[in-house]
Amino acid sequence: MTTQTLGLEQNLYDYLLSVSLREPEILTQLRQETVQHPIGRMQIAPEQGQFLALLVQLLGAKKTLEIGVFTGYSSLVVALALPRDGKVVACDVSEEFTTIARRYWQQAGVADKIQLHIAPALETLDRLLAKGETETFDFAFIDADKSNYDGYYERSLQLVRPGGLIAIDNVLWSGKVADPEVQDNRTKKIRAFNQKLHQDQRVSLSLVAIADGLTLALKK
């Protein structure tokens, strides 16, 4: 995991931010607070958040899905990019982490746009499917436990409409996916997931080398 784009020297990364990042103050405050968290490295990079917001706007999205909330940076980014009647359905298992998220959602005035489900995400996604919400989402962002990425992806693919987009984080996994010496379970899971998506003809695909690697899968 990384909180900035891999492979860039610090001076080039600083320059990238200086000429592109337009981060609202509320997001800066949340990011700075999360940096102090013991597992603050789980937070997405600010340039990635801005990219997600742009994708949501390009899609004209109104209904989005987030799998993995942590302290709420990505959900806040998306909620701010959505129209007034937009909605984020957010999935997480931690009341502790999402308490921080709720505080910032409230301060930003978007709490009414975000519907948080505290439960294992696979259960929440199955409930959404059982309620008839198949193909009703415009966008999904997956950034949770890597062992369940395949299950999250398959369910998201059902929930997202044709022409909708699924974005999956951490697919370059700090570069470990390209190192044959690394054979831990999570790295192997991500490698297998990446290979599966490469062959998946149900989507148009692009792996973008931003932050820790972001796969974009456009449902056909």
C-alpha cells in the first residue's frame, strides 16, 4: 500500500501535485488526520482521489458503491463529486474507523448522500442483489481485504449497469506483484485477480499506474 503514486522521485511527485491537485480543505484535513493513524498507509493518495472524482463526473454518476471505507477519504471525494441527489452505498466492518469518516461527511455537508452499512461487504452486496438492485449503480470502488477481491468484483459487476465503471485499488501492491520472490497469500491473490481481469471479456480494461495501481473495468 502507498499514499502516493509509485515510482516517482519525490521532486517529480511534488511537482505533479503542485500543478494538478485541487484538494478541498475538508479533504486535506481528513488526509492529514489519517496520516497520524497507526494504519494511515491504507488511505488512498490525493491524486487518486481527484482522479476518482473526475471519473464519477465523466460518467454522470448518481448512484455509487464503495467497498472499504476506512476513514472516509474516497467516499467523501465521490460524495462531493456527485450531484445533489447522488448516493454512495458504502460498506465497511469497522465502527471505529468509520466514526472518523462520519464526522468528516457531516462537516462537508454530504452525510445525507452516504448510506453506510457496517457488516461484511459480501453480505451487504448479496442483500443489495436480493433487493433487486442489479444494474442500478453507475460506479463502484473496491478497496478492501484482498482475499475477497474476486467476490467483490463479481457482485459489483452484477450491481453496476452496462456502461458503468468498477475501479479496483492496490492492484500493483507496492510492486510486489512483479517480484517472483514474493509468495505471500495476499500477493498471490492479487496476481490471480489481475490475470483473471486481463482475460475477462465482460469488461473493457485499463490498469492505471496511479498511486498503488488502479484497475478500471468498464462493463460492456
